Amino acid sequence: MGFLAPLMLIGILAISVPIAIHLIGRRRARIVKFAALDFLLATKRKTARRLRLRERLVLLVRALVCVAIAVALAKPFTSCERKGPHVTRGPQAAVLVIDDSFASGYIVDGKPWLRRAAEEARRVLIQLGPEAEVAIVRASEAADQPSELTRDHVRLRDQLLALAPNARPADTTRALARAAQLLAASSHVHKTVFLFSLMQRTGLRTDEPPWGKDGPQLVALDLRPSKMTNLAVTALRVDPDPGAGSRGMAFDAEVGNFSDTATKVELQLSIGDRVVARGTLDLGPGEKKGKRFLATLPAGTRITDASVSITGDNLAIDNRRWVSASLRDQVRVLLVDGDPRTVRHDDELFYLEAALRPGDRDDSGASVRTITAEELAGIDPKAKGRGAAPQIDIADFDVVVLANVAAMPAERVAVLADWVRAGGGIMITPGDHVDSAAYDKTMLPLMPQSLRDPIDTTWGASPEDRDSRALHLVKWEADHPIFTPFSKDAPELADAKFFKIALLGPTTATADRKVLARYTNGAAALVEASIGAGRTVLYTSSIDRDWNDLPIHPGFLPLVQQAVRHLARKHTQGGQAEHLVGSSVVLATGDLRRLEVRGPRGLGAVFEGDRITGRSSVRYAKTDLPGVYRVVGTDQTGATRDRDELAFVVNLDPRGCDLAAAPPSALPPSGTASGAPPTDHQRRIELWHALAALVLLLLLAEGFLVQR
Amino acid sequence: MLRDRIDPAQLARLGTLPIKARVIVEGALSGLHRASVHGSSVEFSEHKEYTPGDELRHVDWKAYAKGDRYYVKQYEQESQLTVYLVLDASASMAFAGGGLAKLEYAGLSLAALAYLVIQQQDKAGLLACGDREIETMVPPRARSRHLHDLLSVLDQVMTRGAVGDESPAAALHRIAELTRRRRALIVLASDLFDTEDATLQALATLRAQHHDVSVLHVLDPHERTFPYDGLTEFHALESTNRMLVNPATIRRDYLERMEQFLTRTRGMLTAAGVDYHLASTDRPLEATLLDVLVARSRLQPGRRAS
């Protein structure tokens, strides 16, 4: 131990002051020669002892105060070997990159690793000194980043204290790139990036180095525990299991062992809050294995959340994964074939039938009945008497698709219009049998917009120019339930070529008309409108390959399935798709006028007023935690209830579960924008703060003793 | 001198009280105090029928001649009261809370009593205890000159001051030996701060020997109220004990202990038939003496306190 101001130790002589006070105090005590002292001694011997002890304690405390003040003024210090990074104090620019991904919640010595990292970062911040311009960059994916360096170290310390593991995986490379950007804007010569990271392999990309040779100096702190093991549920899907009955479900969980030792994992399946099955899994080092649970949904439940969880490792957040399990509603579809053919693949409905019932499986979610346009007369009560067609009860169907159906008599259209008005859904696709003039006469009650003559974009083109003159789908409403499965530029839709399309004329008397997609020439491709409580969708090209090649593109199947379910008001629920933390979820609003989303931490968002009026869907983006997000909706009648069909689950990105360390070569090279490294490996620890605190405590003790 | 300290008028007023009727129990005070003890003396009292064992010289032969029966003459005996004044001059009696020291108060009280006793031609003796090295004793005499001697010795003791730690018990035992055959009045002035109960037991012994015993329990008001405040170091008077204390913290306990001491002392002495008088040094001397004399006068001639 040494002293910066050893002369101040002379102040220890002040210890004589309390001793003198003590002695003078004794002398100043009034002396009384008292005859009955035996009474005092006999009765209060303990008091006397306590008084003597208190006097000596007061003397001791006062003496210690004098000594402590003198020693504190002498500024004592001790020194030890540096364990932390080499930090140069003074004017400079520095960025502290801290990994706050969900892996940073890994428990080390009873507390999250992030706390240790934040503590180290705080030490570095102190050592940098108040003249350093510093920023804190979080290394989790999509984290908000600072816009500039600052000297406000108090705020920086508050930021460090407030750091908590979030639910995103690490993206260290992006954080380093951001740090380099911040430092590049600084005029300081000495620029350093301090990296406090678990060095996860998955967070460091070697193909995109964050800086070149003249980048900042990189100081990577070795804070990673010597051994990190992790078990995680990396995937979970649910499928109907017809073998287990109508409510049977098969839950396929995948568990990963991200360690170098074999282990046995216990899994449990919960439906809602109830554990319904348990199982074990033997996992080798670095192995991933699947485990299937068969279970039935509780009676009366059509849709619920389920989860598979494991126990027993230091990173709990990835030990559970959720899935939304629902019994699929069968959509009853009546397909009206306007151009039936004996050659199967020439039939107007060849592709549509295959898309609605892939593999012709019972669990395809749709029951399809196909009739000809003439047989559709069976829905007309007046035709029933004449026996022109077998009777068809249109009320048995949710959706009717008129595929290349010639204009129908007004009476039959009226029957269909009434059915639509009562809640049915109708989809109309044109073809060569569709005459726009005839449609204008009778079919308008079912149409969102009148038809005009079709145009052939390849008319007169040579076969080799044919493809280049084809139209493509663009500008579809990505938030609309029909397009939920597609991204904004999904090639499975955009690549389809449209050679002939029907143009649209004036709008009809329908409500809420909306163009859902357009072609590259701006013409409408898909138009939706409301008729009473039902909906109509007009597709302006053929449903088979006569006018386009969409049926042979991957987008055809989800598009028609979504369209049918949308018309039947049986959307593919948001919860059935897997949402990762941070992704946005599209929620179909239907006829709701208010919608609440309640996440794992309670109320997440409320959509009402302008945020929901006139929209067929809303987008919820605050999915910052894994878990179940429930939806409460209020319909036009004011009735409020849970909308289980809209509930969805959010899971972790399983990339972050792999805690394997990246090799040192994965880090970018330390740049040249740094000062001379410090040579002093001794670290000085000043002790006067502790002594000052001791003085305060002693003064408190002295006051306490004197008051007694 | 001591005689100057005694107010003669006060003593004269005390002299008018019926102390004579009280002290005559022992018949010690000539002319004033008649003893109930019968014996051969100069003045005839009555006849008593002869019984074997009576001295023949007391047989009244004239009465025998008249009535042919043997009568024995009985005489009233004039006796002098012997009063032993015992002064506790141990160091604890030096305490003076603000007024008279306890020793001074006790000494004046006993001087006044000696004055009264000798003025009535009774015998008064003095014993001072406290200092084991010096034995102070004035034998009882009734002569008026003796008063001068007694008061001179008493004055010397008071001038010397309170020293030593000897309790009055030894002096009381000595009186018991001296007065084995003759009853006496013993008046003790002391603070009774005796670590053991030797003094109280000695008083009880004297009382058991049919002596009259009076105790002036002399205490300073400060000893009874403990009015001290602020950090105080108390020094014992009869030992080297010291105690630094904030009196406020122990006042309640001290007063309780003092009250217990007084209650116990009073109880033990009263049970033994001792006249007990608590004499606070702030109380007028005559009031204290009056208490003593009034208490003695209540005793009927020929009756001893049980």
C-alpha cells in the first residue's frame, strides 16, 4: 500500500484530541462525596460497567475517526495486476459493444452473464475518464442503436444498469459495424471498440467485416465462461393426427444439445396451462433430435396454445417453445365449372380442385363439390319444379366459385346474391365463356365491378416475344389475409405470367370495394367487395392455364386456399404460422371495431378508431417476448370476447441457442486508429473512498453512542 | 464552642415537656422520675405481708405488736436515669448535601439531650464510634460539671470530623456490658449505613436487656431525593469506591433502594421495641428532639415497651 500525500499522515497525531477530550471530560465531571454510594454500586453495578464500556467505545471511535481522516487525506492506494482490458485514460472515442441477446441471460455464478458484462463495461467507462466520448451499442439483433458518441457518462452508466437480456439472437457483426460508423464520425485520434460478448459463432459473420484496415482498435474482453452448455427446444410444429381421432394432434418438437457431452433431456407437453404428456430424449454432443407427442385437444376447444418445455440448464429462455394448435375448419366449396372437359388437365377446374384438396386428403381443410354451370340451376327453387337439375341446397356451402361460367339468368343470380348477402362468399373467374355484355345484364349483383372485354397482351407477338410481353402480378396488399403467406415481392406470385386478362368497367352497387392486386400494366387483378354480410372476389384472369401460368407456380395453391378461406371467413390463423420474436403479425379484423392484443406481459396494443376502421387487417409488431399473444375483439354489436382464432404465438429465433464460440479469426482485425497501448500492467486501487465511508460510519456510531 | 451552638432557650422549652414522666420509668431522675422498682430506700411506701425470704430487717415490729402479724415495710426508691449517648462519627456521617453535615446534626442533637439530662441531674455518658484507632468514651455522671466535660469531648469529636468505618455496633455492645445490672437509656445518632445488620442486632440486644433504646436515624435530604444531574463522579466516604454516572439514569433505582432500606430499618427496629426517629438534617433540631421526647413520654411509668 502506498500514499499519494504521505505528509497528511501527520494528522494521525490528532488522535490525541479525543483522548484529551476524554480525560478532560472525566475531570469535568462533578465530584460528589456520597455516603450512600454502596446503594449506587449495589444496584447499578451493571449500569456502571455499561457506562465505562460506552466511554471507552466513544474514545475508540473518536480516535479511529481521527486516524481514518488523516489516512484518507493521505490518499492511500494499493495495486494489483490488471485483469481487465488495457484502458487509456484521456480524450478519445470509444464504443462499448455489449451482447444483450437472449444468450446473455445465461446464468453464471447465480446471475445473468449480462450483469457481469455490464459491470465490466462500467469499469471500463470509469477508466476511460470523463473526457472520453463514448457510446453503448447493443449487439442483439435489431436493437436500437445510439446516434452519436457522448460525454454524458452518467447517462451511459444508467444505460448499463438498465441493460437486460432481450429475446433476440446476437448480431455482433452488425453491432461492430455500427460502432465503426459512430467512431468514424469522431475527430479523436484514439478510437477503440470494447467488445463484451459471448462470441457466439452465430452472431459473427466473417463474410461482412465491419471495418477495414484503418478501422478502430478492437479490445475483445474474454468474459465467456470456460464451459457453456445449453439445451433448447429449437422447433415445434403441430399437425392434425387423424389416427388419434377428430381432435387428435401430433406435436413434433426438436431439441438441440449445444454442448460437448451427451445428456438426457426430460420434455413435457402442455396444452394451455396443463401438462398433458412427458417424455425423455437422449442427446449426443451437438445433436438435435425430434420428439413426437400425440395428444388430443380438450373437448370444446377448437384452437389453443400448446408448448413443449425442457428443464435443467443455465439458459431458461430457450427451454420452451409454443405453438398454436387448432382443429381446421372444413371449408365447404361449391365449384361451378363453366368449361368442363373430358380431358382432365384441360378442365377449367383441374388446377383449382388440386389446389383446394392437395392429394385429395380428408385433412386438406376443404370439402369440394364440383358441378357444371347447368347443374347450378338446382339452386333455383323455380327450376326444382321443372326437374331441370338436381336440387342443390346452397346453404350447405361456404364458398361458390364461378369458374368461366357464362352469364346466368337473373333469377339464379338473385338466389346467389341473397345467399351472399346472408354471409356467403363467391369468387368469379373469367374465361373464354364469359361475355362481358351478358354479365352486365344479369351478373352485376354478384360483381364488385363490371367486366370489359379481355385483352391479350401477346396478341401478334412471336412465340419468343410472348413471355416478355406477359403481365405479372405486382402491388398486392401484403396485409390482406389472402396475401398473408406472401412477402411483398414473393417470387412465387411475381414470376407468374399473365397473357390475357379481363379489364374492368364501372363499379357496381357493392360496398367496401378494394383492389387487392394489380398487374404490371396497372390493371386490377383481384378485386374484393362486400355484399351484405358476404363477400365477392373477382379474379380478372382464368383459374386454369388458358390465360396465365399461375397455376403451375408455387404461389397458386396458398393464394386460392387463402382466398377461399377468406371468403368463408375461415382464415389461416396467424397463430398457425410461426412468428419469431420481433416479427410483425397480420391480424384479420373482419367486422371488429376494436381489437386488443395481450402479450406475455399483459396488454400490448389496442386497435380502435382510425387504426381499425375500414381495414381488413391490422399489423402488430410488438412481439418482443416469446409466448402466447391473445386477442380480444369487440364486434359491431359491442360484444367483447376472446378471439382465439386470432391468437398467435411467438418463439425465439433458434439460431441464438447455439452458444458455440466463434474462433478468434471471426473477429475483425484490430485497426490502426489507436494510441500507444499502456505499458503499466499494475492497476491502482484507491482506498480513500472506502475510508471516507468508514469515517461516516464511525461518526454515525459516535453520535449513537453519545446520545445513549 | 459547642455550648455556644446550643440554643439555651430551645433547651429550656424542651425542658418543659413531660420528659420527666417518661424517664421516671427507670426512676433515675431524682425528684422527677420515679422508678417502678421497689426496694429498700429512705421513704416508706406501704406494708406488705411477710413472706419467707424477706429480709428480717425490714419487718415492722410495731405493726406486729399491734396486729400480731408480720408486715414488711416497703420504700419508694429514688433512682437516677443513666443515659448513654452514642454518636456515629464514621466517615459516612461527614456527608453534607447543602446544609448541616450529618455528624454536626447528630452531635448537636446529642448535646441538647445531654444538657437536658444533666440539667435534670440524671447521668449522661457519651460514646463516639467510627475511628477504630481512637476510643472516645465519657462515663455517665450527673454532676453539672460533668456536662461541661461531656460537651467538651463531644466538641472534640465533631471538630475532628467523621473518620473511619467502624459501625456503632461495637459501642453498643460495650454499653451492654457496662449496664448489665442497671437499666439505661441509650440514644444512638447514626445514618445506619452498615453493610451488615450488626448495629441493628446490637440495638435489639440492648432492648432485650430491658434498656430503653432510641435511634435518631440521621440522613441528609440529598440522600433521600438524589437531586443530582449531569455527569457526576461519586466518591464513597468509607471506601475508595468511585462511580462515574449520569444520575438521571439511576435515580429511580436509587430512590427505590433507599426507600427499601428505610422501610426495612424502621421495621426491624420497631419490631424490637426501639424508638425510631428519622432525622433529616434540614429539619429543625428542636422538632427532632421534641419527637424523641414526646415518644418517650407516651410510655407509662412502670411499663416497658414490649
